[in-house]
Amino acid sequence: MTTVDALATDPGAAYAPPPRTPGADLPEHPDFLWRNPDPKPSYDVVIVGGGGHGLATAHYLAKNHGITNVAVLEKGWLAGGNMARNTTLIRSNYLWDESAGIYEHSLKLWEGLEEDLGYPILFSQRGVLNLAHTLQDVRDSVRRVEANRLNGVDAEWLEPDEVRKVCPIVNTSAEIRYPVLGATYQPRAGIAKHDYVAWGFARRCDEAGVDIIQNCEVTGFVTDGNKVTGVRTTRGDIACGQVALTAAGSTSTLTDQLGLPVPVQSHPLQALVSELLEPVHPTIVMSNAVHVYVSQAHKGELVMGAGVDSYNGYGQRGAFHIIERQMAAAVELFPVFARAHLLRTWGGIVDVTADASPIVGKTPFDNVYLNCGWGTGGFKATPGVGWCLAHTIAHDEAHPLNAPFTLERFVTGRLVDEHGAAGVAH
């Protein structure tokens, strides 16, 4: 296994960039995809969090708005947080109009992202099945299919025999604990190589003049009244015109430093992969009843995840009882995997809001913008939220697609309650 392949499932693997695209013009640093500069004294925009969302925001600030005096600050190694610890699912089949809007915009960007970045991301549109196991599941699923169609999102309802045609290895026997009564199907859904996505964004950001500053942890903020004038870091103070917080599960540690209460809770989210197998799993299968989702990565390992742990925490590791439940659920749905061996487990940190929907937009501070609360939906939203947050920063007003997801909705009560969306939210 190469170092690049190892990184796909092991966030702790030693970093070695993949081969550069022929013709890429980085003469001062021919062996790397981006520079590793020291921070400048000041920037027009400082983005805190060097994962997918932070990098995408910087990319679209440069591409769509011509704003390039930007620093992306990452406390560890680039994209080493949730971007390196997710299960890479990409879909847009959400129930509510607001959610479907931003996720469908993101999916459309995914479909052209490899060309935009000029870098391979291995986006594989293999479709996603959301299984229904009860009559109420069926009713909710059909409702979501019709809602998706009204929003221009591809969606189908499949009967059990049609589920078998899409994914022959799913156990559709009527004798199991949770028999499969059907499934929703989104053909355009898929997976992508998360490390390649981050490297592609970083390369484009660097070419535009954005500074990507690794090993630079934010330790505080300098304020002047209702404005943040600087960011304190382990590599010195940095003056700023605007600040965007895109630190996923660590968001509350930053907002606490600003004295800004944000209705999010951080939870561990665990996942695991199997040993390498021959290609046997043609799509993505999700089940909320047995609570597991399974896809097969490009190299052949099975990638499995479930819901967030119920307790609050910042642990980036697996736990045996969670692993046991995930594997039991996977074997129930896929008996063919009964003898597969577990290869590796890990945990990410997700921040979850009361309505299981994100917070994207302005804050009570004049020049601070917030992007958090994506729960387990962050990776699939990467290009979409980057596009919308860049617009919000550049124009100091929300893009229409992220306007429903402001902090104010928790005061006005205009929640986007994906908790109730037929179990599809996460």
C-alpha cells in the first residue's frame, strides 16, 4: 500500500502528496502541491479551520470574488480533522426545501469539481439506497421521494425486487429482524477520495495566492467593540479584516473565546473499514433501523458508519461497543460480509444543532462569520457551503441558499428540522 493509499483510511499516516498534475506551475516548490508559508502580519480574510469547508471557502473567495489576501489557519496538518475522518458519502436527497437546496447545489458543484480543480478526486456516482423496514418508513420515504422531485432532485422509490437489482448482495429476505420493504434511490449520489479533494482545493488556493498555514492553532481573538481586529495564534498575532470560523467539531472552543454562545454540541462519530476485498458492493446502502451505512471504497475496503455517539466529547477514536453494533448491523444486511476482517477504526468530532441543520452566516460581531453544525453531513456539503460562505463574506450578506441557516432562526423559531426528515438527516 502506498502512503497516499494509506492516508485514505489512516489519518495518522505520514504525509506524502500524490504526483502533481503535469504542467502545474509551482516552480519555487516543485515537490509539493502548495507552499508552507509563515503567516503575514495581516490579511483581508482569516479562515480558521483548514479542512474541506475552510479550503473551499478560500477557493471560491478567490475564484468568484477575486479576494486572495486570505489565510487559512489549521492547528494541525491540512485537512487532518473531520476531512480525514469521514466516510465520503455525497448526496442531496434531503426532505426540507432549505436542506435540499444547499445540498443539491453542492452536488452539482461536485459533478464539475474535478475539472474546476484540475485535479483527480475520484468522484464515483454510484447511487445511494435508503432502506425502509416498516410501513411508516415506507410512507416517510415515498413522501421524501416526492419532495425531492418537486425540488428537482433525482429520486426514485424502489420495491424490494428493484432493490436487489441495484444491489444484489443486500439481504431482502422476509425472515430477518428488519425486512426490507423497499428503498429510496438517488442515482447521482456517490463517494469521492476525501484526501484528493482537500489537496485539489489546497493546490488551487495556493495558486491564487492564498496562504495555507499549518500547525497554527488559534488561542484567542483581539476585539475592538463589536469587531474582531486580530487573531491570536501559536505562531503570533495576525491582524484581519474579516474572520470565518470553519472548524467543525471544535467550533465551540473558538466561539467560547469570543463570548459568543452557539447552540451546538460536539459528539464523537465513529467509523471503520474492512480489509481489501474484490469489488462486490456497487452502491451505497443506508439503514436507520439497523443503523449502519456501507459503501466500498476505490481500493476495495468496506467503509461503514452509523450515528453519532450519544455523549458529548472530543475523542478521535473508536470504541468496541460501537464497532460491535456497526458490524452486527452490516452483517445482517450483507451476509456475504460475515467473514470480512476489520482493518481500522477511527472517530471524528461533529457538532450538532437542535434541528440537525447547519449554522452558516453572520454573527453578532460585525466581521465574524460562522459555519458549523453540519453533524455528519459536512463532507457532502463541502463545495456548496464554500461557495455560499464565500458569497456571504464578500457581500456581507447571506447567499439565498444559506439564508435559512442563520443563528437567528433559534430565536425566531424558524428551524429546519432535519431530525424529523424520515431519518435521512444524518
